[in-house]
Amino acid sequence: MNRLQEAKVTVQIRKTPGNDDIPLPCRMSEWAAGFDLVAAVQEPMDLLPGERTLIPTGFSIALPRNMEAQIRPRSGLALKKGITCLNSPGTIDADYRGEVGVILINHGHEAFRITRGDRIAQMVIQYVPPVEWEIVDELPSSDRGQGGFGHTGV
């Protein structure tokens, strides 16, 4: 079965005013999990080392119930320039209707210029199952038990 035959999820998307030139989120390869997001800044801006800022993307979405959008860094920007998303992954809830924004931080050693249309992050759509809590007196055992950070290795 190819991607076109798989069940599709419809997500309503709206370009925010003044952003008709900004492309919709898109996958850069057939099997990519993430949709690239671009900067909808009006003027070029420099993100200085250690600085963080909210970058507009030029769109808002209406996700189906029990879905979320995760905003994640682009690996190339992180490796080559030290640019990443500060709250990664950021979550866009199904009931949020505002413009999607990306909080970028510069962990690099040089200023990073952001211009309109630059690919800055990626968005992954995920299913969020309904959850019902069950209060119990004891949890089932596991090999890990109560081992914390680093318990299973480095």
C-alpha cells in the first residue's frame, strides 16, 4: 500500500492576513514525517547567540479532535548553525486557532539571519488517544522498576 492509498486525515488550514506568498507546510520527501514550516517575518531579522524569539509561520489550523501538531527543530539547522526550537517539541492542541508560531533559539556562536520564506522548523501531526485514569493500589512490576534518569544506561 502506498501513501496515497492510506487513510488520510483532513486538517483545515487558514493563511493569516498578508501571507498569501507563504507556502503551506509540506513534506520534502514522500516518507517524511514532518511538514516543513517557513518564516513569515515581514523583514529579515538576526537571531543573536543566546537569543530566542517567536517566529510567525503565516497560518493557523484546526486539527481534528484527538490530534496534535508537534513543532520540532530541523536537524540541519541544529547541526550546522546551532538553531533549535526552545520548547521542543512544542504542542499545538486541537482547539487552538491562533497563528502557529515557532520559538527559535540560537545556540550557535554567530548571528543567524532569518528571512521571509526560510525553512525554520517542522510540524508532525500525531494521534492523541482518549485516556481514562484507573486508580490502583499497586502498579504491575517491570524490569526497570523505579530506576530514574540514566538507569538503563548512559
